[in-house]
Amino acid sequence: MPSTAPTAAQRVTIALGERSYPILIGPGLLGQPDTYAGLPVAATALIVSNTTVAPLHAERLQRALAPHYSRVLQLALPDGETYKDWAHLQRIFDTLLAHACDRKTVLFALGGGVVGDMTGFAAASYMRGVPFVQVPTTLLAQVDSSVGGKTAINHPLGKNMIGAFYQPQRVVCDLDVLGTLPARELSAGLAEVIKYGPIADMAFLDWIEAQLPALLARQPQALAHAVQRSCEIKAHVVGQDERESGLRAILNFGHTFGHAIEAGMGYGAWLHGEAVGCGMVMAAELSARLGLVDAAFVARLKRLIQAAGLPVTGPQLAEDNAGRYIELMRLDKKSEAGEIKFVLIDGPGRAAVRGAPDALVREVIDHCCAPA
């Protein structure tokens, strides 16, 4: 269905045939009724948010949705990766059923990656699929998790292990909401921005290095370009490989190590972007030891990640630290027949998914992690 988005918004399209949808990027979009014109017709909308974001933005979104729906309901979940589980997913279903929501009900995910993933999974599951819209309020969600239709909850043994591919109807990236982000969350989002350079666009990496002070200062033009270029790269990849059968896996650069950090430390101890930032350093080091990039490339990436306010030294997860990392990484979704698959830098601006000998992976973990 064609949308009539505000003219001030930049638009990036996820091209998936009949399931194509726009990513709208610009200031002030969240509170404009026109932002939500052209969505599937329904009597009811449910805003799913969390206890941090809802007090800041939910009422404004509710007012913007009021011209389009007879009922606009709200649900605020506890905030944090710790709550990305079955019990809190069930609260979304409880709300939908308690209000007799039908299969045309539209869900709006108002929050960061946790809210977006859980709302998307609920939408994919409720009555075998209802429409949903992503309204990401963190930089990380705007440049990565809200785009592309990956939805999931965590399991104690692995991150995002239970979920579905389910595309939203629209993604609304209001740049103004980034002004309320804590500095730590902003840095976490920059990890996913930085990711796109080494895997796809070295000119973008050059730009990030030059504009990092402006990004950290939340300069609007810098943030707008970072979000738009990140979404363009992700849209190109997702349009070619929606279900991660090949190319899309490159978007997980740093995530194999990063997910092990999150699961090993306990969800929420490090933010997802912090774990990914450190994971990128580890993946780049592995790439260098396999002869794919030189040490100067690794040092450059490490400097940038550290300058963005992200950790570059991995944590100790167990007495046999490398063994624990490897144990957790064997549960990664890219693993095949017990072989861990890593996204490696196959030369600057290119990425490839491949395995590596356990002995070499152990060397990398020992080199990149803090001493016990």
C-alpha cells in the first residue's frame, strides 16, 4: 500500500517485492500523524514500549496514531536485555487477548532492539501474523535491529535463538529521539554504524573516523547521514538475502564473539553494541592471523572502536576462558555441524563467512581478553 510520509523524511526502501517497505529518516517524525498514513486499516493499535522509553515518547505516539485507529492501547515492559524472554513475550499476548484484538490489529514497537525484536516476534506469532511497525528510539535500533525483519527472544544458552523472520510495514527513524539517549547507549549504537565500513564501504569508514566527534556530540546532520547510509547498506544486503542463507550473514561481523560475551556474562551486563564492538576487534584479529588483513587495519579499527567509547578488551568468562568462548560460540546460528563460522574481513570493505581452527581461535581470545 503506498504511504504518504512527511516530505521532510528521507526514505530508504527495503525491496522485497510485495513485502517491500520504507524506512523513514528525519527529525520530528514520531509525533506526526502523516507518518503513519497508508498503513493497513485496523480498529486497534497496540504500542509496545518499555518503562524507560514510554514516559518519554508513548503519549506523543498515541496522539499521532489517534486519527488512524479507534483504540490505541499501550504496554510498557521492563527495560533491558534480561527481560527478552518467554515470560515477557507472553505479556504482549496477554494484552492482545485481554482486549480482544483481532488479526488486523497493528503493533507499534517503540523502543530499542529488545522492544523491536519482541514486538516483531509477537506480531509474527499472534493469530499467525498481524502487521507491525518499528519506531526505534536508539541509534543501534535505527541503524540495525529495526531493519530487515529479524525478530526473536533470548534463551539462557544463546542470544536470539528463538524467533522468526517477519518484516515490518514501516520503520520510522525519528532523529530527535536520539537526544534522550544516555551516552553509553549512543556509543553502543555507534558499534553497529562502524560495522558497515569494514564489511561493505571503506569510504563510509573514512567518514565515520572524520565525523566521530560530531556523532558523539549528536550533531543532527552527522547522525542523519550515519543512519541513512547504514540503512542503505543493510537494505541492499537484505534485499538480496532476506533469510540469511548467504550474503546477509556478513551483517553479523563481530557478533559471533559478541554474542558469546553477552551469554557468558549474563544478558544486560554489557550492552549489545558494547559486546559487538569488542567482538569486531576479536574478529579483525582473527582475520589478520588468517592473513586476510594486515595488523595496521586491526589497529585502525581498534582505535576507532575505542574512541567511540566502546570496550576493546574481552572479559574473562571462565577459568578456561577460551574454552568457554568456544563452547558458547558453537551455539551461534551460523555454526554448521559443530564448526563455528565467523564473519571475517576478507580485505578492507569485504567480508566473508568461514571457519577457523580452534587453536587459532584460542590464541585470538587469549590475546584479546583481559588476563584473569
